[in-house]
Amino acid sequence: MTIFNLAIELAYWQQTIIRSVLGLVAVLLPAGTLVYLYLFKMMSFMQSRLGPMEAGPYGSLQLLAEVGKFLQKEDLFPRTADRVVFKAAPFVVLASTFLLVLVLPAGPDAWFINIDTGVFFALAVSSISVIGILMAGWGSSSKYSLIGGLRAAGQLVAYELPLVLALMGVVIQAGTLNVQEIVLAQANGEIFGWGGIGNPFLITQFLGFMIFLVAVQAELTQPPFDMPVAESEIVTGYLTEYTGMRFLLFFIGEFATAGIFSALAATFFLGGWYIPGLDPTDNLFNLIGPLVLVGKMLLVSFLIFWFRFTYPRFREDQLQQLAWKVLVPLSLVNIVATGVLKVVF
Amino acid sequence: MNLEASTQQLSYIANQASDARVNIELETEGMTLNLGPQHPATHGTLRIIVRLDGEQVVSADPVMGYMHRGYEKLTEVRTYPQVTTLVNRIDWLGSFANEVPFILAAERLMEVEAPPRAQWIRTALFELSRIANVVLFLGDMAVQLGATTPVFYAFRDREFVLNQIESVTGGRFHPNFDRIGGIKDDLPKGWIQETKDVLVRIRSFCDEMQDLVVGNEIFQTRTRGIGIIPADIGLSYGLSGANIRSSGVDWDLRRDGGVGLIHDQLDWKVWTHPDGDSFARYWVRLQEVRESCKMVDQILDGIPSGPIMAKVPRIIKVPPGEAYVETENPLGIMGYYIVSKGDLVPYRVKIRSASFNNVSITPWVLKGVYVPDVISILASLYFILGDIDR
Amino acid sequence: MSSPDTTEEEVVEESIEPQEDLIIDEERDAFVESIQKDLGSDLIGSHVVPQIDVWIRVTQKAWLETARVLFEKYEMSFFNFLSAIDWKPSPFGREMDAAIDNTDDNEMGIESEMEWGVTGGETRFQLLARVHNPVTNIGINVKADLESEFPEVDTWIPVYPGANWHEREVMEMFGISFTNHPNMVNLYLPTEFEGHPLRKDFPLLSRRAKPWPGIVDVELMPGEDDDETEESGEET
């Protein structure tokens, strides 16, 4: 039907190449879009300035200029750094991002992998980045990096829990761990017998959505949860000693993960690649599905970046309190309520 | 008071604990973190050696001198009019205010008094430089706490104030405009109306900060109850300005000082806050900007006509004697103790700068707090490096 | 302004501004008298400028005691500053076009006698501190004569903890050390720095290398015309 079905008829190495290219596109394109659209432009407009205007029309090529700049820079190591760990850390973080993108379906047949434990897989691989960050913090042999790395580890572990628990409501309601089927469950769902817009879980799982967003914000170490990279006290935390290419990898990792988490949120709560009014099995969705998904992703990430530019940051202990005392109990309540209602209806 | 006691107690316990641990083998020793001198949060080159136990500060020891320029020595080889050029650079965000107490001290020794118009213009510029200075603090405090946006608003609106200062004095940062016996030039045409427009902007900026920063829940959790300085401790360390008024001490030299500025002819209010924490310091400064706007507005309406310069000799020689004059500068009390021996140059000038005393409390107030609070407390004490190192 | 009043018995101030008609500042007068009672013979001199300021001079050994009295009895809770003055004239002259510099001697008129400011003095170094009562809004300048070239004096930290850094600054700048100070190390200067920059015999090298050219460019007073002043040079 589509290129994906076509791919089945291709040799394995050909499939692999196509998948790799598409994977790169799926990671880099959202990251670039987010950086340009939100970090460069929206942030500038919010702060009553124009942002980059020189490279390309409205500064649209600024991103390339930045990448070029980073690539030119010397790859520096602190003298006492643990070299292997220091070098490997950005790749570990980036690997987590690339693994995460695999579970995202972009159409009824447009997917990288379609496994029954998709949600479980996504949450599992998203925690790999913690290891990378700890490696960066430790390997830099800098006190700022170490503090930053430890803070980040503590924070990511703490917010992993609300992230998982918030999705449990979705899983219970959809009755499956398969991401594709969660999308279909929303597309085919009905709200009290009215199937006009399907049943995006945003409505029934609004609390879950909010918790998920907050947890994602924390997982991304963005303000107000950017204590691990707080530039005004520990310089930039685990990023302090990184330059050039390796810093760029971390940077791409951060924004690509922001994009993919937004896409996950869009998939779990906003109906993913589906738009109401059409047949979810329509072949058309294999073409426009990715675009719809990107559109919804931009919507969600707008929220993430809006918070980012508006709020000051929490202190580390306040942030842990928020996770353990507020978000975890709330998400447990959400699970119980969803479970009860699921049985009742 | 209770909180203060518990902070002290906490630091004492932490001290004991870190001492005890040294004796045990395989101990996890405390960590020494060197904040600065090249650190994003220190507005220049202040260095703070922080001993940490986990994330808690056991002791904090500021080290300075990276920008010491020896002004007290240099003033001894400068004529009185030349000294204003130097002292401009002490608190570089509110430069004009630095000149005022020095000129007033020299005027007191010479027994001349500036004509009313000069005094009014002086006061207007004094308050404008306070606005230019504190507006930046209002944005900067937020950026230290991680909110990136307010500081851009602060820079944007401060620009207009600097433009007004520039159009009178010719200098954005270092006006060097005050003269013994008056001021250098009269106001340019149309300045009064332009300044009024700027004040409208500054007022709306203050409202913006009220909504964006003061009203923000995270900002409040980060600053309320953090870095509490009780009034008596603050006074004995010589804290001044908004720092001491936010500890509930109702003392403002503009109202109580009785020096040659015309604040007593204006209708304004001294704001205090009972809490003495970082939030109070931010809040009091926000109110002070509003009061300054009010004052400048009244000054603009009421500037009397007349000369701007008293009769002073062309070559200024100051009669022998000693005088100390202090004014309420943007950062706190700034004073000059001048010893004159009847020469063209002062014999000795002691510069009492506000930030030096304000920062000297840091070893006390930083004990027992968390690392993130170090930043919020330092930011809320608000110092300018040039004002510490002189 | 006034001549110093060094006899310890008559601590009454003189009115200093002769053109003003003897403004009596009863508050400050009473204040000085009261301190006189508290400190006894340790108060050597005093000076009052009516409505403006008070100076007292105390002995070196009463330095800490003075702080204590001012803090406890007079509630001078605000610590303003602590510094010192070197009264020994600079061996390099007064640096500017002072009359004493313009003598034709090769020896560039060097003063050798010390002249003290208000409240007088006896020794080369005088400590100078100022504390303030924020309630009654009266401030007081305290001076103390210090014996010897490298004097030692009690620290004020037990009374005013804020004196800590000021005393370190005085130590490095003047070579005056403070007993019982917890951390008597340089504040601004590098540890290995030699000399005490604010002493008058510490040369300011840039001025030695290139002497001051004299007043050459005096700006006009507002309202003054150019023809009014024929020459803009030295008129010392």
C-alpha cells in the first residue's frame, strides 16, 4: 500500500537503510523545528526581541549556522576526565532518543516497530538517558558537573514514576500496551455513544495528561525543573565541560527528546495521527498521518516551551516534594478512578 | 527570630558534624565548591568558597579584590572635580548617585550650597539613576532563579531611562555631571515631557514584574523564608538601603538624612517589610521604584527656575576640615568621609560603599542554606562588584 | 574648621562656623557629655558641628569599650564603617599644585610636621569609625590614636560583627592589626603583597613616572563667557 508495505518486498539491508534515514529524519526534524520555532522565535517574541534575523529569511538558516559553528569547535577534554565515559555519555543520551522514536506510529501502517508492549518499551528506553547524564556528570571530573549529574539522576528517577503512572490510566482505558492500538482505541472510541471526534483520552484522562506534561517537563530538565543545569549556580551542570560536537549531541538529544515526548503525549492523549471524521483505516493516513502527528506534537511542545520561558526554577528538594507528595498520589488516584469507572461503564 | 536561631543552630550542627567526620577513616568528607570568580551568577568577579555537606552549605567565604582599583589612594592625587570621574565607576549601574554624596561633602566643607534649581535637577537624576539601577535588579533576580524572560523586559525599559539620563548629562553610564556648587548644564528642551512618558513605561514595567515575578508561586516558594536577616543582625553588619528596610527598619536617609537633596519637599513613602527574607528584599525594591517614579514626577512638575550654579571659585580649594556625608543610594547607604588640608586635592577620602557592607553578611546568612539558595540570597542582597571592591 | 580641643577636661565644643549665630545642638551636646561620663579619662577630645555631626577621640585601650558603650547604652546599632587615617605627610609632597609643592627648592617642599584634623591627635595613625543610631538618627565618628608604626588594637567584632572585613581592609592598607580578629588575612590584596598602600609613604608609581601636569583645562562655569577668563591656567 505504502512505502512501508513496499519495504517488505525489499532486501533487509535496503529496509535497514530506509529505516535509518527515516529514523534520523524523525529525530532531527522535530528537534530542528522546535529549536527554530520555539527557542529562537517564540522565546524572542515573548521577550520583546526579534531573535536571529540575519541567516536566511527571518533567520531560518540560523540553525545550520549554529551546527556549523559547533562542528568547527575543538573537541576538548578536561585533563582529569574519565575519557571513555566522558566520550560515550552523549551517545548514550542520544541512543535513548533514537530508541524512543521507534514506538511512535505515524499512520495505520507507518511505523518502525509495532510491538504489543509499546508503552512499556517507550518508558523503559526513556530512562536510559539517566545513565548517560550520570556518565557525563561523573566523567567530567568537575564539581559542577557532578552536582548537576546527581541532581539530574535524582530528578529523572523521581519523575519517571509519575510519568509511568500517568500513562497507566490511558493503558487501562485502552486495554492495551500497544501504542498503535491506543491510537485506534481513541479513533474508534465514543463519548457517551457519540463518535464524532472519536474519544481522545485528553478528555477522560485530563489529570493524566497534566501529570504527564509536568513529568515530561521534568524529564527534559527544562524550567521550572532545570535545577540540574541551572546556569546561575552550577554553570550548566553535567554539560559544563562539553564543547563542540559533543555538546551539540546533548543539545540535539534534549530537543529531539522534547519533540518525541510531545509526540508521545499527542499519541496517548490527543489521538495521534488520527483526525476526526475520517476512517482510521484509510490509506490516506499513511501520508497525512505524519503531518498530523507533527502538528499535534507542535501543539503539545508549545505548552512545554511556554512553561519553559515563563517560570523560574524549583529548588531540588521542592521539586522532589512535588513529585513524591503531589504527582505520585494524584496519579494513583487517577489510576484507581479510571479502573473503577472502566468496570462500571 | 526563631528561624534565625534555627539557621544558626543548623549550621552549628553541620559544623560539628563535619568536624566529627574528619576523625573517622573512610569518611565522606565535605566538598569545597569554588563559586567564581568567573561564574555566571556573580555579576562580575566575586568568588565564594563554599564548603558543602551534600547540598547544604557549611561555610561560605567570599573572596574579593579581583576588581580592586584603589580609589581611596587615587583620590589623594586627584583634584576635587576630578574625583567625580573616579567615583562614577563605583556603582556603575547608578553612576550619578555616586557623585552626589561626594559633591555634597565637598560643598559642606566649602560652605556653599547649590541653588534650588540645581538641587531639584540633582534629585531628579539621583532618582532616575535609582530607577535605572533597581529596574535591572528586578529582572536580574528572576533570571538568577531561572526565569529568563523578565530580564529582557528590564533591559528594554531601563534603556529609556538611560536615554533620559544621557540626554541631560551626555553619558549613559558615567555622567560625571555633578559639580561643586551645582550641576554642569541645564535640562535640554522637551526633556520633562519625555521623562514623563518614560515614567509611564517604568510604572507598567513594575506592574508587569508584580504579575510575572512577585505573583509567581514558584518565585514565592524559592524566596519566602529564604535568607532571613533579622533587623539587629543586619544593622550590626551595616546593611543598608532596601536590604535593611525589608527587615523592618524604617530608616531612609532620603527622609531622615537631612542632606542637600530635596526629598523632604516631596510626597512619598518609605516602604518596609517585616519578613527580612529574599522575597521581602525584592518586594521592597519594587515598591521603591514606584516611589521613585512618583518622586521624579513631582520634581518634573515643580522644578523652580533660577541659576544652576552657585558662586564658586574657578580653581576649587577646599578649606581644611573633615566631613562625612552619606546618601541613600540605589544599593544602600553610600558615604564619603573627606579629610581636607586646604589643597586642591583631598588629604584622605574614605569611601563607604553600600555593597561592601551588604555582602559582608554573606558568611553569616549563607550558613546552613542549600546551594540553590546561595544564588537567590546573593541575588536578593543585590551587589555591584565595583561597589564592593572600589 | 575648628582647632582641636585636646585637653580632656574641657570637652565642650566650640561653635565652628563663625558666620552662623551659634546654633546650639543640645541633643548632641548632651550626648557628648553623657559619653564623657561613661568613658571618663579615656575620652580625649570631642567636636560637635551643630545639627550635623559629632566626633569623639578615645584612647587606644578604650577602643573596644567605646564600641560597647555606644552599642549598649546609646543604641548605636548601625555599623557604618571602620577605617584609618595616616597623618604623616607624604614624603613625595602633596602631589598637586599645593603651595608647598611649588617652592623652588630641589627638595620639593616636604612637610615633616603632622597636622591633625578635628579633635586633634598625637600619633601618626588614627583609627576612624562611624556608628549610627537609626532611631534617633544620630551618628558619631570615633577616632583613636594608635601608638607605634605597626599598631595593634582590639577588634570590634564582638560588638559589631560587620567590622570584620573593614578591619581586614585597614590591616592590609595601613598595617594596623587587630587582636582577637578571627581571620586576619588580606581582603583585597594578594597574600604576598608587600607594603601598605594607603600609607602616605607608599608611592603611587604612575604619578612618580609621569607627574601631574597641573590644571590645564578648566571647564567654564555655566553662564561664564570666554572673555571673562583670560587664561585657563594655574593661578595658585
